[in-house]
Amino acid sequence: MYRASVILLILLTIIGAVVLPAESDITVNSNLETNSIQVESGVEEIIIPIDPLSIKSNLQSSEQPVSVEYDVTNERTDESVVKEYDYNITDGEVSANHALRISSFDSGDYPVNSGTNLLVEIKASHPELGTSVTTEELSVIRDVGSILYSVDNPNPTTLTDYQVKVSVNHKGGMGSNFENIDFKQNGESLPFWIEEYTSGQSATIWVKTNELNANSRTELELIYGDSVSGTNSGSQVFGFYDGFNDGTIGSEWTDQSGADLVEENGELKISVGNLHTSNRVVGQPGTKVEAKAEFQSGTVVSGDNSGLMIGDPNHQGGNSGSHANVLNIIDDSSTISTWAGDGSSASYNICSGQPVTSLETDTPTILGISDPPSSDEVRLYIDNQKEQTCFGELTGAGTNTFVIGLGHFALSGESDATDTHYDWVRTRKQAESPVTVSRK
């Protein structure tokens, strides 16, 4: 009997050693680093940070790796992506810190401030430890979007601090008045200025770029979203700028009107005389000067010549002082004309009363003047379209840097002027060939 008991005990011991499993298994840490992911800047993949997997076992090491399968299902599209990784066991632990990149995310399907849920199933298995499965649900929100533009510089010279015009169609997340936007070049934010916009629809925006290489294409990125706030500033974009928004005539201007101008409700209103910049702010050639003006009906009288001027601050009627100047002004009761002299004589020897366009009162009009970098000509613009070209160089008076004048063209006096309201005035760089912007 004793012999039989001993044999039975030995058999049970052997069977137990073979059949009974060791008290070891594998568990997956289900606490991912976050349960909410924000997708930015138009990227087309979701990046899920993974916490370390944990092993609960007496197994300190193994030649066999832990095999982990990540099965990620996008609940919005019902698409599933499987990623597989092997991890080594060292000192009873598995090192698995990394980012799980799911590239099936299509940014076009997810406007800013919209999202989806992801169901993440994590299955870890090991030949000695068995298998463990856990699941985690993540929310994915696209809070920042982006639009890419191509800026083409066809000129043989590199352009620095160059202002480009961008037409933007509204997208959700920009803010109804385009207040939640920013522009970037090579990751660096750029100042911009919103010239005009239609709420919730479209905007015309000027951006000051860093550098546009000669005969090259540069990428410009528009970032938008509730958390985005860029620098909307005309004074930071343009060489000279005044939007007439502070209600006072600042020291940057010299008033030649007596008391017959006022700045109110975001406009400069002139009825007598003029004002001109206190400093010479227009370097020619290569600078374009523009002002948004509205000539008031019922006040247009022949001789009350109002508009936009560049030239010497002592310029007089008939250019009797022989000053270099260009005038884009009302010439009579129905025409906007140009007068220009190079300062070599008491005359307008470049342009003498050349019509630019017919006059429209009570209509905002952008008046423009430029002397291109290498062309022997002066160009006059209406609403950004070239309307007149006069051949000659602004070489007189020993300078090619001028003041800007608004109101009556004779900058040295206080003659009557057609009542004119100015919304803004600015200078910007102008290359010989136009720089264009298009959406990629």
C-alpha cells in the first residue's frame, strides 16, 4: 500500500509539472496617453501615442518577442487599419513607447471642428504567456486646417519683403470675418492685411513674404481654426500705410488744408487743400503707391483737382517750381487724368493731362501710381488695372524719393478741392513682371 502511494504521488508530481501552467500571463496597458487627438495643418494621418505594454509575470526574459497587433477602426468611415509590432522582453518588461501612425485619414472628409471616433483593439500574444486583448476608444478632432498656395516670381532677381495678394474663399473655422487665420512661409508666421471681405464668403488679403527666389515658385500656407490668431496689420505689411482709423491726423502727415479735413469713421475727408507725408516715403523706381478714394457728388468743380500725388512737397500749380511729380487726379468734371514732370523744367513734360479713366462719383476707387524698376515709363492705375502709361523717368530735383499727397494736387497751398474721402493709403513693392499667387 505504501509503495502504491509513493508511485501515485510521483505520478501526480510529474503530471502537475507537465499540465499545470505557471502563474504568468501578459496584460496590455489600456491607458493610452490621451483619449482625444487634435489633427492639425491639413495632415492626412492620425498619430496615436502608445504607452508601454506591461507584463505581469515571473518571466524575466525570452528569446521569443511579444507580438502586438493594433486594429484601429474609424467609426465614421468604418475603415480598419491593422499595424503589427514585435517587442522584446527585458527584465520582465516590454518597451513599447512610440507613436502609432494611421495614414488612412483623409483630411478632405473632415472639415475644421469636425471629427470621428476610433476604436483601438490591442492584442498582445506570446507563446509562453498566452494572449491578452484590450480596447480603447479615441475621439479625433480636426481643429486646424490649411490651404497651400504657390507664389510664382518670374523676375530674374530675388524679392525680399514682397507683398502678394491672395484671394481666399471662406471655410469653416476661419471665423465669419476671417479673424482666425494665419499665413506661414517655411513654418514662419507672416504679417497680413485684409483689404476687403464678404462675411462668411471670401476675402482679398495682402501678405508680406520673406523671400521669393528669382525665377522660382514658393509655397505659402494659410492656417485656420478657432485656436489660430495671426498678425493682421497694414503697417507691418506695407512700406507706408494709414487706414485712418484712430480719429487723428498723426505726425506722419503735414496738413496743408487749414481746418478743412477730418478723420472720422475710418476715413480721411478733405474739402480744401491737402496733406502730404512729413517724410519722403516713396522710393522710385520699384514702388507702387495706392489710395482708396471716393469723390463726392455735387462737389466736383473744374479746377478743384483732387486725387493721389507723389512728388516734391513744394510742388505748385503748373509745376512752376520745376519739381518731379506724378498726379492721378480729377482733371475736370468728368475725367481722371495724369500729369507728370521729371523736374528738369517748369512743366509736365512726361504726361500733360493724359486721360486715365472717366470719373465716377460716390464710388470707391483705388488710384495707383508706379515707376517700374527698369522701364522708362510711369504707370497709372485704376482699381489695380493699368489705364495709362507715360514715358519718362522721375529724375529731377536730385532725388527719386517723394512724399505722398492727398487732396488738392498743389501740395504747397490750400486751394479748394473736390470733397474726397480716403479709406486708406499704402506703398508696396513692385517688380518688373507681376508676381502671381494660385492655390495648389
